[in-house]
Amino acid sequence: FCTKFKNTKMATNRTFTMIKPDAVANGHIGNILAMITNGGFKIVSLKLTQLTVADAKAFYAVHAERPFYGELVEFMSRGPIVAAILEKDNAVEDFRTLIGATNPAEAAEGTIRKAYATSIGENAVHGSDSDENAAIEGAFHFAGREQF
Ligand code: UDP
């Protein structure tokens, strides 16, 4: 019973997102939050913040060996971001659908990246790729008392 409760009410119903520095600088915070809430997601944690270089390196450590890592760290730390934890049934998968493909040239109509991303690197939003990473990334940005 506990496992079932956990899977249906906790583990699979939250994801983590960032509105990246490009979209914040371009004035898209309000429109992106509107797409998120219109998509059926409830905002359970929210803040405007900025990653240090060390924060960005740690957050994207999984990409440390990729050729774009240095550029990604520079980009993600260059200005304010909005961090948020979102709640919805099937949150991780449904949010990946809402944000669209990493490369905006391949992103479907109606997705956040189709509307606001400018390149494969500066692609407006982040969305966790698994329930496990959603929990890790949410905890990276929000103390326990900031998670509602
Ligand atoms: N990225 C990049 N160049 C690439 C691929 C990815 O700059 O060729 C950046 C981009 O900002 C992307 C992030 O690295 O969102 C993480 O890459 P991932 O493949 O995990 O894409 P995502 O899960 O964000 O769609």
C-alpha cells in the first residue's frame, strides 16, 4: 500500500523546471508561466535566482565531458533564472512534451521551445528527464520549507 501511494501521489507527480537566462532577459517569464499553468501544471515552488559558475557546473555535471559544457555553464550563470517545482499527474513526461525538443528547429508547434527558444543551447527552459532527477534538481534549488 505504501509503495502504491508513493508512486501515485509523490514520486511521479512532480518535475523541476528553470526558465533560462535567455528567456528571462527577453521578457518571457510571464508568458512561459502562463503556458505552464494552462498546460495543467500547478506551481508548488517558485523563485527568481541566479546560478553561480560553480552552481551551473554542479547542476550540469552529467554533461561535463560534452563539447558544449563550457558554453552551457557560461550561459546558465550569466543572468537571472526562474526555478520552479511543478505538480501534475505524469509530470516529468508531460512537461517534456510541453517544452518540446532540445533544438527549437525540431520543437513541435505549441511547445515552449518552439515559441521562445533561440538556439539548441539557448533554449528557454529546462525540464527534468526523470522522477529521480526531478527530486534531485528540486532539492538543489529549494530548501524543504520552500517545497509546498
Ligand atoms: N545543449 C547545448 N548544445 C547541445 C545540446 C544541449 O548547448 O548540442 C544544452 C541545452 O541548453 C540543453 C542542455 O544543454 O537544454 C542539456 O542538454 P540535454 O541533452 O539534456 O537537453 P534537454 O534535456 O534540456 O532537452
